[in-house]
Amino acid sequence: MTATPAQPTVLPFKALLLDMDGTLVNSDAVVERCWREWALDHGLDPDEALKVVHGRQGYATMAVLLPDRPMEQNHADNKAMLAKETADTEGVVPVPGAPEFMAALARLPHALVTSADEKLAQARMSAAALPMPRTRITAELVSASKPDPEGFLKGAAELGFDASDCIVFEDSGAGIAAGRAAGMRVLGVGPRAGAHDPTVLVRDLTQVRVVTAEDGTTALHVTA
């Protein structure tokens, strides 16, 4: 007997808001190198530190790990960390399916919403050979790190759409919480996302297809 293929989950949208690290770009090798070194320098367990690194701006991660330290010191350390991460692109590669997915979005409303600053975002997207979205909300443009929804709300506003018309792509708990707090549906990418109850979960972007109907409406078709 021939099995009937599973029907895709269909998610209509007007705009997509895309996280970068872990979602479009696999930069885990760099993140681990830099943050393990930082954790050891501060007497912390690197494995425990890495549990809270993903999705947040560096200063916010440091505030979680060293809650009694002055925030000015966190910002100073974060500046140094950003410079180190920007200079290190060894092992930075696209998430499977990301090149094809980004090509499909070329003429559709989308924005990059990342906890990286502009220089780091440029370095990693370039290293992964992915096109940089024209609209992007980077660390310099927000006053609060994910899980605060500010970045996603700014991205939607820049593109000119209501939150309910947007779908967030995220891999981290902080990012998924930010998308939810912004009132948006969240497509979780990769194993980290699975623990945080996104609207839909995919292994990688090979499971996501962008479909434009004859009437011009767009939807994501997500396959198991």
C-alpha cells in the first residue's frame, strides 16, 4: 500500500521577520569559541553559560550570568565580544535550505531582526553567502534585547504591516518569547526551538516553501 503524503501546514503571511544566528546562519562554532573563553575568564561553567547565550544581545546574556555586575561593564565586554565575533567567521555556514528560501523572498516583504550589530550581521551573512535583506533591525536600533518584542515590532512597522500579518522565524527561547510578545506567529527552526513551543517547528529551512497564489496572496507551506 502506498502511503498518502502528509499535507503541508499552510501559514498565510504578508511579511516575514527573520532572526539570523541559528535561523538563517549556523554560527554555533564561533559562538561556542568566543563565549566559552569569556565564561572561563569569568569563572563560569561554559556549558551553563551557553544555555542562555542564544538569541540575546551579549550585554543581556552577561547580565543573566553575572547579575551583580555593573551594566556598564557588561556593555564594555559586549563591545569587545562583538569585535571578536565579527573577526571570526570560521565555520559560519548557511542553515540547510537558507539560500533557496532567501531567493524565494527576494520580491516579498521581509526583514532581518537580529541581536547582532550591523557589522556582525554583515560579516555572518556574507560568510554564509546569503543576501542581506534591505530592511534590517540590528542591535544598534533597539533599546532592549530579545526577549523584549521591540525588534520585531520595529521590523513590522518598517515594512508597514500589522503584527498579526507577520511570521517570525526564530531558533532560540529568547527570540520565540519576543515574537510571541509582539503578537506574531513564530516558526521555530532547529532543535533549540523545539523546547519553546513555537507555532510551527521545522528541522531546517528545507521544510519551508514560499507559495504565491494567483491572487497575489502569499503563504508558507511547511512539510514534516
